Amino acid sequence: MSFSAESIRSRIISIVADLTMQDPEDLSAESLLNEIGLDSLSLIELVFAIEEAFEVQLPFDANNPEDADLDITSIGSIMNAVEVLLTEGQGAG
């Protein structure tokens, strides 16, 4: 299955909206995860949901998220990471 940039964006926003119980229309690539209500448990759930949705393995260290190779500060940074992984052939793309 192939993913366009728009489908990646839409799916990630949908996942974040579900986890934060927000309207997807209120979220954008610029939305910072720590400002939209994601706590540490929700962050782990987000990583698992994205890995499942795109069949990728995100380089995320739940014990030390600041030290992870994945920038998980915003929706846009997650979108970029997923696009890179799919481009490198590490997912369903």
C-alpha cells in the first residue's frame, strides 16, 4: 500500500485527535504534542498506533523520549519521520 503526503498527514492527525479527544480540524502539523494534551502514556499509545497504521518501526525510547532518534514534539515532526521511513522502504509504502 502506498501513502501520499496528504494521506500520512490525515491519518496522523486522526490518530492524535482520537487520543486527545479533539476535533481533527483543530489540529495541524504545527500542533505541539505537549500543548494538546498528550501525556506520557498517550505518547506511547500514539507511537504504537502510528506503527500499526503505517507498518513502520519508529525509533522511540519510551523510557527516555528526549534521547530518542525520533523528534516527537509536533504532529509535523511525526509526519516527516513516517515519510522518511516509508521512503526508505521500512513500511507498507
